[in-house]
Amino acid sequence: MISTPICDILGIRYPIFQGGMAWISDGKLAGAVSEAGGLGIISAMNANADYLRGQIKIARELTDKPFGVNIMLMSPFADEVAQVVAEEKVAVVTTGAGNPSKYMKAWIEAGIKVIPVVASVSLARLMQRVGATAVIAEGGESGGHVGDLTTMVLVPQVASAVTIPVIAAGGIGDGRGVAAAFMLGAVGVQLGTRFLVANECGVHQNYKNKVLKANDIATMTTGKRLGHPVRSIKNPYTKEYFRLEYSSISDEELEAYGRGSLYRAAVEGDEKTGCFLAGQIAGMVNREQPAKEIIEEIFREAEDVLNGATKWVK
Ligand code: TUI
């Protein structure tokens, strides 16, 4: 059975995190993943304190096991949700899309294990210095907000630069990816897109269908001009956004065009004006499954690979 230091540190059975996906990862999905032995993570996204308290309550009704909350640092409510996780004494906080240093002291004093997402070695080093329990090194194969480096080059460089555990994310969709992450120096993985089609995931069915139908080249990144590149499934919205990005419209107009597009995809399932964030592994996802089955299948595959199922080594 695969068990790594992060399993002991967090008290989880499998070293697998379910990524905190905005408008997607709610208390129901996080509760199911944690109950199945992984680390479920609620996304605090752009919502306020009341929303987050409600989702934490839902997760606690589904499981006694630890779960996490992801704080998207660009959210206008980041300060207030940062306080909620401390008050609620959530087991784990992950952060994304920024530098969480200003919250670290309060979270650590509340006994929270803080595991920031990093897209560079320098931020990983800083996070270790300010008391992070571990870091998630996320490559640009992931869905949503992406950094420049790929998982293949980011994970080993972060693993060499810090002594705290490293979780690999971006481009991992099955047991082969998990085994590869271990080879690169990670002690765990975070998967988003694969959990998006979990039965317990309440995202709009059109969103799930888009991921199920996607092939290897179905995603693209947009948003570089405003400094926040985002990976999503190509559709009329992303193609128009890409065109506008290289046109003469102002930054304000471009931002206005993007506003609400993830809500329209995840909640309304709007295929024309929605932005369907997904990682490059969308091409590997072809059926809906319960979260428990996803986790168990991935770790069976990873064990097979690690036990020498790779046909090249004699
Ligand atoms: O955060 C994510 N993925 C996300 S956030 C999101 S919501 C959003 N909507 C519109 C625009 C932007 C975001 C959708 N998907 N993943 C974690 C992640 N964090 N990936 C990359 C980073 C990252 C990048 C740069 C973390 C820190 C960083 O630099 C911090 C600094 O200031 O040094």
C-alpha cells in the first residue's frame, strides 16, 4: 500500500488532494473525497464568509476525517475567509494565485497546517521560511490560473530547494502520473480535473460533458495580457477572449468581458459565454465515477507502475 510522510502528517490514508476548484469544489465534494481517504478541499473562491461557513458545515456532516479549504488570494473576500478558517480550525489551508505570507502567523497559531500552491522555486523557499507544512508545486498543465513552468521541471527543482514535503499538481490524471510525481521527488499529488467528473461533484452537467468529450489538445490559455493566464477548454468564449486580447480594446473592457464567465460555465452550463477551466489531462477523463472509486483506481494503477509494470526496466 502506498503511504508517504504526508499521510502521517495530515492523518489521511492516500496521499491525494482534490484541488480547490472555484464554483466547483464545495463541501459535498470535499467531504466525499476526505471520507474516501484523500484530502478533500473546499474552494473559498470569490465567495464570502457565510458561504464558506456553510460549506465547512456540509463537509463536517459528511466526514470526521480532515479536509482543507483553498483560499484564492486574488479574491476580494480573501481577508474575511482567511479569518473564517482560523475560527473554524480547519485542518488544512491551501492557497493559490499569490503569496499568503501575511496570513501565515494567524493560521499557524490556530493550529492549521498551511500548504500553499507555488509555481516557482523562490516562492517555495519563502513558504518554507514562513512556516508552511508542505508546498504544492503546480505546473502549467493544470486548469485555471497557471504559472509558466511545467510539472516535469517545477517539481524536481522545488523538491531539491526545500526540506518540507512537496505535493505535485498539474497534468496528473491517473496512476501513471502519480508514480511519475513520486519519481520527481513529490510525496503526494493534487488532482482537480479528474475529480470534476466525480459523481459527488455538483458542477453543471454541461461542464462534465465538456471534460468527458475533451481530447489532448482541447485546452488553451488566455489572459496573459492582464497578467493572469488561465487554462480552459476551447469554445466560442475563449476564442473571442483570445482575439480581444490581441486587439486594441482597453484592459478594463477586457476584464469586463471575462467577468462572471466561470460562474456561467460551472453553475449555468452556458457553452457559449462560459469559461470551462480544465487541465490538459481532460483528454484522459472519459467517465463519471464516485470519488472513492477514482482514488482507489488511481492508487491501484500507481502501485502497478511502481511494482515494475513499466516494461522497459529488466
Ligand atoms: O489558483 C490556482 N488556480 C486557479 S485560481 C482561479 S480563479 C481566477 N480567476 C481569474 C483569474 C485568475 C484566477 C482559477 N484557477 N492555482 C494555484 C496556482 N497558484 N497556480 C499558480 C499559482 C501561483 C502563481 C503565482 C502562485 C503564486 C504566484 O506568485 C505569487 C507571488 O506573488 O509571488
